Amino acid sequence: MDSQGSFPLGPSSLTEALYESVRKRIVNGEIAPGEKLTEVRIAGEYNVARPTAKACLERLTALGLLRRSVHKTAVVPKLGEDEIRDLYFSRETVERAAVAALARRGVVPPAAVRAQAAMKAAATDMAFESQVEADIAFHSALVAGVGSRRLSRMHEVILGEVHLTMGQFQAHRTTHPMNVAREHDDILKAIEAADPEAAQQRLTHHLDQAQDRLIGQLRREGGAVEEPSEEAPA
Amino acid sequence: MDSQGSFPLGPSSLTEALYESVRKRIVNGEIAPGEKLTEVRIAGEYNVARPTAKACLERLTALGLLRRSVHKTAVVPKLGEDEIRDLYFSRETVERAAVAALARRGVVPPAAVRAQAAMKAAATDMAFESQVEADIAFHSALVAGVGSRRLSRMHEVILGEVHLTMGQFQAHRTTHPMNVAREHDDILKAIEAADPEAAQQRLTHHLDQAQDRLIGQLRREGGAVEEPSEEAPA
DNA sequence: TCGTGAATACTTGCCTGACAATTCCACAGC
DNA sequence: GCTGTGGAATTGTCAGGCAAGTATTCACGA
């Protein structure tokens, strides 16, 4: 694909690379919710100095991917029911504004179309994590298509927590990827038809369903998340 | 004053206090836009170690109150016309969702009423900075009244940049505070009447006016912001 | 046996000091 | 006048360390 310019530019600095790696491990569920992340542990695992690890944990905390109070060690949060509701309320706020803006222009961002294609491809034969990533890429492209730096930034933060929560339910999913893909198509059609109302309404429906699925799983599992899962990572 | 409990809780940690202080200086315009903030300068002014100053600058950068790329020194940004538009687009997105949610419940957050009273008091005889702060407190209370942690957090970031931009036009303001207060009242009335549509529409009008004022001032001043203003601060 | 309190270990907050890598600025050379 | 090279300034990252706060354990008494 990127044969000419080496665009992606692998994270420039050490701090950046470290941040990306830890972030990925958290949202993928490799680091279980409730697990403690001390500065020295990160520093040891990656062979970096403690201040570097500290900065990394601070960034992740600011994004909501870790929780910690003053002198206590950071832990991966597990969102409860009302936190999921809050998260999805915020998510709807941002994404509704995005699809409305897109529909007013009547143009579908090309990146969203590509992401949607990837989603359908992943639906049949790929791993759960790939599906989640394709789904997130789709919504991300939708918001990015608006062209508002600040809206995208807010959305990025929100999607971080969404990704985290979805990753935590990894093993017990009950979602049919094709249904999700169909709903995505509906949203795109409404945007293309320059119908903001319909686009917003379909998006809301789509997100409400996703939220219900998450809360449903949460309730089903209840407090049954006792598996400590203490495998040493690296 | 604080004879019994010392409530305000002067920022617990050094880092926090430093952050608050620098932040205030930036949004108040004490540190002019375009001015460079090096780590050693902050460290020197406050007598803290460089890593501490570094963390402070990083936090402010994450909030958009400073700009910097790798290996370059942080500068206070001066928002251009399209950045102001982007900022206000994001702001409208968040605040419209907030007033709509409040109007659906039909209850006005008490804090918003208090902030509005303070605003009217400040309109007649107080300094410009107090008016700006009262205005921000009002909008802040509005969003906080919804009770969504994440919406409030997003709004906080946005208001930071709004405050910054307003502070930069400090000397040349042309706004009549009483008009602003009237518009605030209109919004509150719509919320109380449980009319989400009206509340959103009035909010949009209010914010559009604010945006136009800012852009108007920006155009008027043009590139005429040559006063270096190099007074030593402390 | 069970709680309660104190001592200990762990972890974070913040510091000093240092070196490498990078960027910025000015000056010399063509 | 423009370009290139040098030094100064600044940031990225590290090592090591002390103080302070938190959690945990263990002994002791009821």
C-alpha cells in the first residue's frame, strides 16, 4: 500500500511508542480491568526510565483509560452501567452532530466507505478484535469527515473508552457483525440523500442498540468477572 | 477568611498549583499569544524542577492552551478565524446537547441561576476579566447541570480555549454585558418551559453572536498585534 | 479467636544532575 | 544576496534518591 513515502511514520519518540503500545494493550483487554499498573512495572517491561513510564500513565489517565487517585497506583477501569450510559450519551452527542453536518453537505467521507468495506470483509472470517477495530474505524472516519479538529479530538477520547469496554467483553460477544454493517449502510445512505434528520435518527438507533448490547452483557456477567488472569505479558 | 476548614483546598500538590497558576496567566492574557514558554523559564519563575515544569506544559498542550511540536518550545496560540469557527462549532455541539437535556427535564440548574446573578452584578461595575469569568461560569454550570461527567470534561477543554481567546481581546471589547445577560435569561426560560427546541435555538443564537463578535474583533485588529509586552511577571 | 494498632514495605511526588539529539540563529564564505 | 556551517539554546531521556503517603502485615491485647 504505502510504497512510496513511508507515511505512517511509526511513533517518532520513545514516549509516543510506549504510549501507543500500552494503550493498545489496555483497549484490547490484554491488561485486564482492575489490574494494577505501577510505574516501575511499565518501566521494567519496556526498559525505560520511571519518569517516562509515569508520563505514559498520566496521559492514559487523562484519556480515561486508567484511573488513579493521588498516591495510589493506576488501574484499568471497568465501566459500570451508568458509566456506559454516560459514555454513550456523550458519544451520541458528538456523532449526531457529525452525521448532521455531513448530511447537510450530502457527501459521504471516502474513508468511511473504505472502513465500511473493511468491516464487511472482517465480518465473515476475521477475529473479533479486527471487527471491533473496523467498526471503530468507521465511526472515526465519519467524524473525521466533518473536518473539525476539536470534534475529532473529543471523539477520539470517547472512542478510547468505547474500545476499552468492547475489548473487555471480547470473549462473550453476541453481536452479529452483518447487522452492524447494515445499520452503517443505512446511515451512509441518509447522509448521501442529504437528510440530516434521518441520518441522526438512524445513528441514534444504531448507538442505542450497541449500548443495550453492552449493558446486557454487563448484567449477564454480573460480578462474575473474577478471573484474575495474571499471565506475565512479556 | 477561611477560619474553620480551609475549604477551597489550595491545589493539593505542587504540580497542581503550578498548573493552575500558569493556566490562569495564559487565559487571562498575561502571557501574550505567540509568547514562548520554555521549560527552564517556568522552572525558574516558580522555583521548581524542570521535569515538573515539563509536565505542566504537557498538560496545557493537551488542553490546547499551548502548542508545540517535538523538540520545539511551547507557544501560546492565537486562534485564527477558522479556528474560532471550529471552536464554536464544537462548543455549540456540546452546549446544544446540554440545554436540550436540561429542557427535557424542565429543570434549571441552581448553579446556573447563581452564575447568572453574578453575571448581572459584574455587568455594571466590575472588571472585564470578572465578566468573562461569570459568563464562563454560567455556561459551565449549564453543562454541569446535565450530570454527565464526560460531557462536562469535553466542555471544560473547549471553554479553556474560549477563555483564552476572549482574554486576548481584553482591551478592545465592544460587548454590552447586559445583552449577554438577557440572552442567558432567554435560554433559562426556555429550559424552564421544558421546550428543548427553543432552548437550542436561543443557545445557538447566543453563541453565534459571540462568535461573530470575536471574529469581528479579529478582523479589525488584523495583524496589528505587534505589541511585544515583555514585562517580567514575578 | 478476633479485632486493633503499630511497624514495615510499596508506591508515588518531586528533586538534582547529566548527556544526547535536535532546532534555532547568526555569521562567514561564495 | 544566498547558502552552508558553527555554536547556543532547548528538549528528550536517563539515573538515582529522598520524602511522604498508602497498603499490608504482624504482633499484641481483649
